Amino acid sequence: MDRDALATEAGNILGALRAQHPLVQMITNLVSMDVAANVLLAAGASPAMVHAPEESPEFVRKAAALVINTGTLSAPAAQAMDVATSAARTHGVPWVLDPVGAGGTTFRNTTVAGLLRRRPAVIRGNASEIMAVARLAGLTDQSAAPRGVDTVHDTSEVEAVAQKLARHCLCIVAATGAVDIITDGRAILRLANGSPLMTRVTALGCGLTGLIGATLGTGVDAFAATRSALTIYAIAGDLAAERADAPGSFRVAFIDALYQINPQDISSRLRLG
Amino acid sequence: MDRDALATEAGNILGALRAQHPLVQMITNLVSMDVAANVLLAAGASPAMVHAPEESPEFVRKAAALVINTGTLSAPAAQAMDVATSAARTHGVPWVLDPVGAGGTTFRNTTVAGLLRRRPAVIRGNASEIMAVARLAGLTDQSAAPRGVDTVHDTSEVEAVAQKLARHCLCIVAATGAVDIITDGRAILRLANGSPLMTRVTALGCGLTGLIGATLGTGVDAFAATRSALTIYAIAGDLAAERADAPGSFRVAFIDALYQINPQDISSRLRLG
Amino acid sequence: MDRDALATEAGNILGALRAQHPLVQMITNLVSMDVAANVLLAAGASPAMVHAPEESPEFVRKAAALVINTGTLSAPAAQAMDVATSAARTHGVPWVLDPVGAGGTTFRNTTVAGLLRRRPAVIRGNASEIMAVARLAGLTDQSAAPRGVDTVHDTSEVEAVAQKLARHCLCIVAATGAVDIITDGRAILRLANGSPLMTRVTALGCGLTGLIGATLGTGVDAFAATRSALTIYAIAGDLAAERADAPGSFRVAFIDALYQINPQDISSRLRLG
């Protein structure tokens, strides 16, 4: 896909998002509660943090998309993820997996391995997490034990593994970093926008996964949804970095940018890697 | 109540809040943890998020008011709400209900129906939530099934239902939206201040319910507490909207405004609907 | 320790923090999730909120330090604190206790008393909390029943008790307030920097305890880690107070200041009490 086609597509999906306000159910980590909800509201979506096992499966039928994030995992959250993703499949609601901390502990690995069987439409993580998920899927015997929730692999290392994972799961895989990569198992797209300050604000990755849920909730296919969400997000990062040079004010400027970004910003700024 | 009397009352209650720093216990949703605590601190109150069933009833005796919010509901939270509201009644601590997502799932409905029997002093929600609560109370057979946590009814539709609910529960009911309405079952007050950006920042509604707890904690009656909190909040929204035009910076300006607002701001800006 | 030596030490530890990005595991309260993670990221550390009993002990082996905070306590959190601090001791990972709300309820007291037996390297609280911890340790029969999570004692009152507690627990004790005090049971250091606005932003105390974990994670001794973290934090507060005069914008400026502060800021601004 060429640069201009991608920019046009992302601009169109941004318009759809703002017109439709898709309802996105999130079972997300507790650190990301505030910023992920604000990312979705600023971008035009309607977030609903509904994460109890008692109500998650009932609620998901109404959602346009479901987002699952394994940060700050707990036993009740894992149970909710299990029943919500099961209901999502039954009701045809697409869902996105953010395997935060995959590879970090046995509990995360077991939970993520179970979720893979629920067929996510998209998996988004940093390079280490994508490597760890591939290992859990039996696709690599490389040791991929991230130190914590930070990435320790360079994005370029992860491309082949991401493609394998996408083919194995029949889904879209996005590994974000200095250059973001997105693949459906065949094509690979590389996005070079974004600011290093995005890694100095907590849970912006979780917010991005939320935004993938929002674009997916507009009804487009998972590859289009993922590349558009990553494009919009990274360019909002560029806009914010022009207004702020430290993480407190950057976060504020970034939320503002998600609210203000328009198709012209995208077409003038998009850079492929 | 006329405009000037309302403005004077709100200014006086704001002064009492800042002088007394009432201790407000909140069992609130996880999305609102940060912003609701900051709203209360900025306004002058002393928030305490104490939500374990093991300690909520013991703590509530010391609180000037208790605030219950059913967003991101969980079984332990529902249990804590049950024992805390029971203890609040025993010890004469007034409490406020924010029925987030009422009508959305069976679990929320069951929990909210149980809480209604604990006699809240105030119920505050958006129009959809107030409609759903009225339905749970058996006051209407209208279908009121909100899509998520967003409002789908216009505030004007909900006035008659809010009055019925207030009479039924012997409490104050506030339905907030473009125009806020507040009723004790007889009188209706309509407030026209506030900014649409308030709906683009997550959990500002939850923060408002917290502020009702704070004004209630100054010892005034529930109607005065509710109309003053809504007045202060909406005018802080006006002040913030003069300084910020996107949700990230609006949130910052709004917290600043709650800290800086004074009785003159209220008397010069208050607009009834 | 004289002013210049302290400033030099804090500058050096700040440099080490930014060079090493120590991984700090936090089992912290839900109100502080966002701001504490952002404090650590801005200062240069790598926070990981990992708090399930199922994975906390496994994860802690990889951490440079562990931070335990008893705000918004729950039974699963208390269990996670128990197994994580036990594992931290086994694996030689230093840990810091923030006894939020100690003295407030039986549940908090029981939990804090259990944690004291796990030998924290540092205890940081406000004056009321330090008084309450000392009472739980059997060191004083003074009634120290704080109203909520706010301090009701003046910092100066607590010095003798803090020294006793430090000797009893063989740890560093810091009681923060208008003047912060830090003691190893013999020496007492008093820091006079900081802004009253720091008490109007929720969970900044929790963020400070997180920063103590981060400085401790650089490998320095607990006294040096504590005094440096408090120095850096309070001077960041001074810097922020020069740019913002209300809590919303102060919070933003404070996170920015933690990212931007340099050894020269410290040496030119440090004031002992």
C-alpha cells in the first residue's frame, strides 16, 4: 500500500470514527484506565470499561469492538477476558489483544496463550511482547523474556516473527517502536512517525490498542483498522511533540492532538519506514 | 429558587467546603480514581478512596459523606457498597449514588436496585441512567436501555421521570446533560452552564458526584448541596472552556478552575435553563 | 550530612537513575496508578505495576526494587503484598513501604503490622501515618488516629517517633510534610523544599515512594536513596510551582520538572530545614 493511499484511508476512517462514535468495551489494565478512556473520547469513540466476569459477556454484544489488555492482570480479570472473548466470538464482535508483559510471568503466559485460542482480529504489542506471544504460540524457540513491560528487542528484529504469528493466528500483528510494523502475514507496512516522548507517558501503548478497537468498530477490515489507528496515533504524537518537550505537557498536547487531527495533517505528515 | 439566591447559596457552600475540608469516602469506579480525587482536592475536600468490604463500613463512620459509583463494577465492589451504605445509614452519614451504566447489564441493575433500598440522599446520573433507575424502581415501563455509559435521552425528556424517582426515593435527583436538572420531586431547577468538552474527558461526571458528596459533607441539606455542586462544577466548566479548546488541556484548566473559582465567578456567570 | 554533600549525592543518584532505568515493581493503590507510573517514567525509571498474588513473587526477582503502598487496600492486594515481600527478602530485593491510611481501619493496621515483619528498607508516610506505624510496632501508646489519609500531626512532632521506629525496624524512616524529615534512627535530615500544591494533587506522596524505590534500585544504600529521592522530588516541586499556581497545571509542570531537573537545579535550590 502506498503512502498516499494509506493517508487517504486513515483520513476516511478517522471521519467514520467521529461520525459513528463506536462503543468500545475495554478490559484493560488499571494503569491505563484514565489515559485509554481519554484517548478514545478525544478521538471520537465511546469507551466502556466493563470488566467483571458477571457482566462482560452480556455487555459485549452491544459493543462494536472489544479490547483486551493483560497489564495489571488479576484472576478475576483473566476470567472476564475468557468469558468476554468467548461471547465476542459468538456474537461476531471483533476483538484486539494487547499482551502487556507477555513473557514476564507464568500467569501472563498462561492467560495470553488461552486468549490466542479465542482468535483475536489484531494483536498489538511492543517487540518483546510480540516475540513472547510467538513463543507461546510455539512459533519460535528463541528466548524472549522481556525485563518488564519495556521492549528489549529492536522492531526490525521482530518482523519475521510477526509475519509468522499473523499467519498462524490468521490475524493482524502490529509491533510498535521507533518504527511501527504492521503485517497480515504477507504484506508488511512500516510507519516512521511518532515521538520518543510517547514511551515516557504511561499506558500510551494501551491507548493505541484501544484506538485500534475504535477503528475496528467502524466496520472496516482489521488490517485497514490497524494501519489507520497506528497512523493517526503516531501523527498525533508528531503534532504533540511540536508543542511539548517533556512528558507531562506532552500527554496533554497528545490528547489535544487526537481531538484536533484532521486528514490534512495525515496526508502532509505520514512517513513510511 | 431564583438565580441570585442560588448563586449566593453556592458561593457560601463553596466557602464552607474550603473551610471544612470534609472527608468524603468514595467507592468509585477505577476510571475515575485519578480525576475524582483531583476534583475533590482542587475544590477543597478531602477524598478517601476506601472500597474493600473489610474496611468500608468501619471507615464510613468518620466520613462526612459517602459516594457510591457503579462504574467498572465488580463483585467485591458491590459487596463493599452494600456494607458501606448499610453502615452509613446506621451512623447517619449521608450518601450519594452515581448509577453508572444502570440499564446496561443485569449485574448493574441488580446492584443499583439493591442500593436504592439503602436510601441515598442524592442520585446523580445522565438522562439514560436516571431513566434506567426509575425503571428499576418500577416507576416506568419505558424501555430505557442505554447503549453504554453515554446518554441517549435528551435531558428534557427525563424531567417527569426524575420527579417521580425523587418522590419515590425521598431523595434529590439530578440528571446532567446540556442542561442539568435537579429536583426534590416537586421543584425543578435547570442549570444551563457548562461546556460540551466536559463529555470528552473521562469520568468528569463521577467527579461531579464526588463534589455533591463534598458539599453534602459540609452539613447542608441534600437539595442545597446538589444544586450548589452542580452550579460550581458547570461554571468551572465555563471558566475552563475560555482557556482550552481540546480535551487534554481542558481537563487541566478545569481542575485549575475548581481551585480558583470564587463566589463572584458564580454570581456573574450563573445561567438558569 | 551537609547541604553541598547532599546536593552532590542527589545529583549523582539522579544521573544513575537515568542511566540505569531500574525496573521498579509497584503494588500500589489504584488512585496512584497513573501518576506514580508517570513520575517514575519522567524521572528515568521503568515502573511495572504487577500486583496479582499469582505473579508478584515470580516477577519481583527481576526487579531492582519493590514498592508496597496500602492505599485502596483489598484482600487480594494484601495477599500479593505478603507473598511479594516474602519473595523480595528471599531474593535480596530491597523494598519500600508506604503505609497509606495506617491507623485508619483495622484492616490497614493488620496489613501494615504484617508488612513490618518483612523488613522494609524504607518506610515513607505523612506524619500521621508514621505515628500510626510506630503505634502498631508497639513503640508508643499515643493515640494516632488520623482522620483519613491526610496528616493531622505536624512533622516536627513526629521526629522522635520516627527515630524510634527506624531503630526498631532497622530501616530508614521518612515523614513528609511542610518540612520532610528522614532518619536512620540516629541522624535526622530536614528538607525544606517543596510546594503546598503538592498536597492538592492526588497520589503525589505515592509517587514519591515510587521514586524512593527507583533510587534504591540504582544500588545505593537506603539512606542515600531516600534523601536523594526526597531532594529531587521537593525541588521538582519548587520548579513546578514557578510555572503553575493551581493543581491541574501544577501536576503537568511537576511531571515535566522531574524529566528536566538537573544537578545544577539541585545544588542551587536545596534548602535544609
